[in-house]
Amino acid sequence: MILSELDRKRRTIVSYSVMELVDMYRNGQIATRETNQPRIRSIKNYLLENALTKQIYLPPLVANCREGTLAIKEANQLSIIDGTQRIAAFAQLEDSILKALKKDEEKVKQAYKLDSILKDTSMAVQVFEGLTEAEESQLYLDLNLKGKKVALSKRISFDSRNNLNVITNQVLHTHQALKTAGVEFEKRSINRPANKNLLSLSQLRQVIGIFMTGRVYVNIEEKVSSCPLANSEYITLVHLYFNELFELFPPERMGDHAQCMLASYPLFVAVTLYANDKMENQTIEQRKRLISTRMSKLKAVDWRPANPIWMEFSGTYKGRPSVFQLSNDKHNIRAMVRWLYTL
């Protein structure tokens, strides 16, 4: 939307209680865009997990007034431009609170606190008047596509709530051999063979997520809200793993694809999955013993690209100079994990 066109539209800030918004939504007075249940679930978890500290921050909703005028305090019909998932999350919270009341003592405390907060909380809504459907859609795109997303490096550095980000930040700053091997901060993936950093920051965080969940997830942040070990224990396990890993090949050369196949991310993931397989619910002492035992079995492997074993897995020759790059798909990674178990 051209800024001068938007400037000609009347708008105001209206405050609604959360319960008013929920009632309007259920009564059909609020029209919303398509909902995304994983995103809604993430918002509900955020509200529950931070209820006790009251550290909850939600931006104002943005809506269009299709009926009524801005001369009155509250519009009686709203079309939500930005905030559909928040509205839907509020509407579903009653069921989430009831479920939480059936769980452990901490969840019960969170549920009671959140229920109390919702009854006393209001939301700011920036309401425009008279936008066409086309203008609503354009404003939605402008708000969601042109806003600058917080860089992953900043989220990891400053996010004190997400355990995965906290652990990743600690590992980044405390494991010297990992620093030597190199972590790429600018790109989510690494272009081999030119880039000789061992992992990208995104890849490192995904690898650490395997220690917490036992699996590889694309949206890993949503999967680590509740894990059996403390952050310090996961850091201990990750440090042990990297210590054992760099016994297999020198850290200063591990990211060089022309020298070491562990520079191939699919193989790196397979080794991490193998080291953590079926251990996410065991004690830290059991996990330490198993990681050390499993990693010690890999010392006999020839990790150089010339080893013909790599040709048994899916991959292709790429780059200049041409190197064999393993396919990054779950079937190929599973095949490599099975092979590691035969050593």
C-alpha cells in the first residue's frame, strides 16, 4: 500500500479486554485470516510458561472497522489484519488451562495465574476505518513481509527463555575446539567446499536440539520447551560430544570437505543421532557413558573423502574442485546411522 493512501484512512487505538475479544471472536464479530494451529499452540505455550513471572509481551493487534465508525470507543465489527493467531490462541486458552490443571504442580500454578491475568488484561488494537479487502491484504503483507526479522545470532545471544538458545550460546562461548573448527554466523547453510567452517549457527543449534529431543526437527524451538535435564547438564553432554568428536579428526581441518567427510552436514547429523540414539530420557551419567562408548568406536573410521565407503550412500559430486557431497535427506541419514552401529 502506498503510504499516502494509508495516511488518508482514519485510524485510532482502541483498548479491549482479552475476554471482550474472545467473546467477539466467538460471536462472529471478528473476522480473521486463516489460522495456523502450530503457531497458535506456540503462543499458548508462551503464555502459560511465562504466566508466573508475568513476562509476557504481545504487540497490538491491527484491524479494519468494516461496520460502525471510529467516533465511538469500540467498533462492533472488526476484520483482523494482523493478529489472527493471537486471537485464536486467546479463544483456545480455556481448554489449555483446563488441561494444565490436570498435570504437575508447576503447570497447575501456571494455569491459575494465567487465568487470573486474562481476566484483568486488555489488548491494544490499532483500528483503521474503511479499508477495502485489497487494502487489508496489502497492509497484512507489508506488516509481515517488510518487517525485519530478528537475526538468529541475536536470538541466541539475547534469548534467556528458550533453553535451546541459551545452551547454544553457552556452547559457542565455552568450547574452544569448536571455535577453532569454525561456526558460520552469516549463512544458514554452508557452501562446500569453499566455506571451511564446520557448521553454520543454524546447524549447530539443530545439532544441540538432537541432544534435547533425540531427533532432527525443522522448527526445533517449539520442541524443546520441556526436557528432562537441566541446561547445565545438556551443556556438559554437548562438550563431551565435541571433545570426543575432535579426537576423530583435528578441529582446524574438520570443516575442509577436501580432507574430512565430517564436513558433510548429513554425516555430521548421522554421527550426532548415533551418539544420542534412544537416550533423551536417561540420566546424565548413563548418557555420558554411552556417548563416550559410541564415539570411541568411530576412531577406526577413515574420514577422508577417498574412503570408498561413502559411495554406498546417496550423494553427488559438486563444487570446484569437485567433491562428493552426501544427500541431506532422512533416508540417507538413517542409512548412515545404521552403518555406524555396525562399527
